[in-house]
Amino acid sequence: MQVVELVTDYLEGALPRSQRRRFESHLRGCEHCTEYLEQMRITIRMTGRLAIEDLTPAMREEFGRLYARWLAG
Amino acid sequence: MSPPQHWVEDSHDRLHAEALSGLLHAALDELPGRQREVVTLRDIDGLTSEEVCEVLDLSEGNQRVLLHRGRSRLRAVLEAEMGGAS
């Protein structure tokens, strides 16, 4: 299903305008895909509520290293 | 095909909300490394796509593919728990 493949591009604003219009037009007629998009939005919101403290020590270390390298320039 | 079910995002049942959070955390932990990094930096830390590309040394396209795969996996995990459109 195309909506499944394109959903991230759509949310990122990365679809060319004509494709975005086709995507939105499809959603207007398809409850299933509309629900899928909403589920994706909910997934992103729920992920956002995971706090850094919730990450495992290994993950926190991984990100600490990434950030340290990034800040070192 | 069964009709899509609407997910309940904010459960009034605190135990259920915490269980969902734990499920998501476990699923995040199980993602392939690069997918986990992109999803975490974008959706938890709130970095922009440009910043993530810089931190992880990725092209915009690659970053988006990783983001897509990671998020899709997390959605599927929540769907297995809550039901609904697939």
C-alpha cells in the first residue's frame, strides 16, 4: 500500500507537491489509510514521551559518545 | 478486512500507559542500531533532520529511510498491542 511506504516522506514534507496532493486525496477517501497515518502520529508522540532516563545504560552511553563527537566538531 | 480501530493514546489507566511505554522502549532497544539512533535523535531528542544527518554523517535520503523503517517497526509493535489498521 503506497500510503504505508510514503507516510514518513509525507510527514517530513518531502513529497513533491503533486504526490502530496494525490496522497491527501487518497486519505480523504480511505478510512483505513487515514487511521494508519494517525497511528503513525501517535507512535511518534508516544516515542517522544520516552525520556532519556528511560533508555538503557548502554543506549545512554551510545548517545553520549555520539553527542561528544558531534560537539567536538 | 476488519475495520480500523482507533488507538487510545492517553490511557486513563496509568498501569496501561506505563505498560505501553515499556513496550515501546523495548521495541526501540531492539531496532537495528542506525534506525534506533535516527528515531531517538529525531523523535526523543527533537533534533532536526539536518542535525541528525550531521551527527550521524548521513544523507537526507538515508536518514529518512532509517527513520521510516524505525518508526514503522514501532508502529507495528503498538498495533500488535492495541489492534487496528495494518
